[in-house]
Amino acid sequence: MDNKIFKQLFPGVDEKYLERAFEKLKKDGCPEGEDLLVWFGKLVEAEMRKLVEEKAPIQLLRITKAEALEKYAPKNAEILPCHPMFGPRVPTLQRQIIILTPIENRSPKWLPRVKDYLDKTDCEVVITTPNEHDKYMSIVQGLTHFSYISLASTIRKLNINVKESRNFSSPVYTIMLDMVSRVVYQNPYLYYSIQKNNLETSNAREALIKESIYLSNLIEEGKEDDFVKSVVESAKHLDGHEDALARSDQAISMLTQKSNVL
């Protein structure tokens, strides 16, 4: 049995935990009725739990609302909601953002421990409230995903040959298309859950649709001055345009270099 495939399936996990889990799997085997990969994931989790000194088991819950944890978890259980802002394809925690949304008086022991561990991995830790988290996630995730999914759906409804369209592509279109593809190629059930389970995201979608109709009407009605005014005001609101241009220039440059190599 080769452990290379397991390492590929658990990117970002320290190899020492994968090695220990793999050795345990080789020694004890997989219990009857258990899926091999699921069981290996449990072994990895068990090894990672040894990272900290614990007197009671840690329960890792995949749950979206802190209110549910606060309501149903035992009073003596510590609660620390965490939200990593990256997916499984990201190979390292370095410079990645992880959001912690501690509930008042529910994680006095584990908040400093978890934060200390994350700080040592060189990731960026953001500590905020659950409500503030939901507000910004409605834009960072909700609005972004919905916009990209809507673009993909629109291109499909227009029956555009995407491969052929790349022959006419600008760098911005190519980058946009790659990002849209990155979203729609992944788990659609997760994206539905993100849209459905954050009430703030509903408000963001409604605002996006309303603003899209408004801008479209300005164009249809020939109101050039109003359209330009809206774009200029949005540019001012976004701020940080020099940094944005520098980052996008770098992305375009890397894309051009890759195309030249190919």
C-alpha cells in the first residue's frame, strides 16, 4: 500500500501526521464496513489531536451557525467557531486567512491555544464576532460565488462556445473565465449551502440584482452621464486602486508568460 495517494488527498496537512496515520493503518488495517479514505481521515484527525494537551476529546463539528453550537452544546464545553478562507487545493497555511469567531465566555482555554498554533503556521488570523463574520461573508463568498455562477449560467444560456471565445480573449476575460470555472467545477452543494445559510447573503443577492437592473436601464435609456457617474463613484468607494492594478498587472504578466511557454 502506497501512502502517496493519501498525501495528495490531504494537502496542507503536515506530513508527520500523515506518516503516523499511515503506519497505524498498515499495522491495524481498516475496520470492516469502513470506507478506507474516511477511516484514514479519522486516523489523521486523531494524530493531529495529539498536537495539544487535552483532558477531554475535542469534537470537530461541521456546522455553519454559532447560535446552534451555543444553544445545544453542553455548558462546560468550549466553543470556538473557525472559518478557513481557502479550499482543499491550497497546499499550505502560510499567508492564508483563518477567521475565528469566539462566543463570549465559551473558549477561555482554547482560543489562546488555537491562535498560538495558527500564528506559528504563518497564516493570518482574524478574530471577529459571528455577526460581523456573516456580514462580510455575504460579500466575500456569497456575492462573489453568486456572480461567478450567474456568469457561467449566462454564458451557457447564450450558447457560447467557451473554447472558441478564448481565441478572442483579453487577459481580463481569461482570468475572469478561469475564476468562474474554478468555482463551478467544485462542490455545488457547498455553494448552495453558503447562499442559503447566511441570511445576509440574501440581502447581498437582492442588492446585486437591483443594481444590475438599474445600470442596464441607464444604458438602454442612453443616460451616459448617470452611468459614468455610477462607475466613478464605485471606483472611489473601492479605494486601493494602485494596489489592485499592481496585483492584476502581476496576474496578467504571469498569464502571458505561461501562454508564451505553452
